Amino acid sequence: MIAGMAGLASLGLAPPVRAGMRDGPMYGLIGKMIATEGQRDALTAILIEGLGRMPGCLSYIVAHDPAEANTIWVTEVWTDEAAHRGSLQMPEVQEAIRKGRPLIAAFGEAQVTTPVGGVGLG
């Protein structure tokens, strides 16, 4: 599939596979969060609140796992790791952490990534 997309891109028929590169590598995170029983929607609302106010955040996606009723996946793309670290100090983010912490039963897998492109990053 990727090779096919790259071929189409070279013909000008599809967006390039490698798009959105900046001065340096972007910083990405993919993480699994498990809400306490019955609190997934409330935790999701807290995670989504005020997303437009995070400098350096290129993408922040909150998704429900259709196979696990209490599971949330968060996929983030930042201009760099420093922007992500800086966001954790913002009062709005600190407040979201304070409000969300009691609704979290556990954290699952987490992976740091180096995004190289895609829709919505350019």
C-alpha cells in the first residue's frame, strides 16, 4: 500500500507520503489509557478540553477503543520534544491532569515515535 501511495504521489495523483518535515524531527507519542469503570466519556471530555491552546502541538487525537469499553488511545504529534515538555507546564494542562487523574484506572502501552508526515501535519 505504501509503495502504491508513493508511486501515485510521484505522478502527482496523491499527496506525498513524506510531508510535513520541519527544521528537525517531529516528536510523537501514542499511548493507551484505561478509565475507571464507566468513566471513559468523562475522561475523554477532559482530554479534549482546550486542545487549541497548546503551542507546538500539530496533532492530538483522542480515540475510543471499540474492543475495550474503558480504553482510550491518545496519538500526539509535536514540533519537537521541548514543545511537548513545555505543554505539561501550562496551567490548562495541569488542571486537566488534576481533574483526569481520579478517572484513570491504569496506563497501558506507550510509544514515542518520530512522525515523518501525513495528512494534517503540513
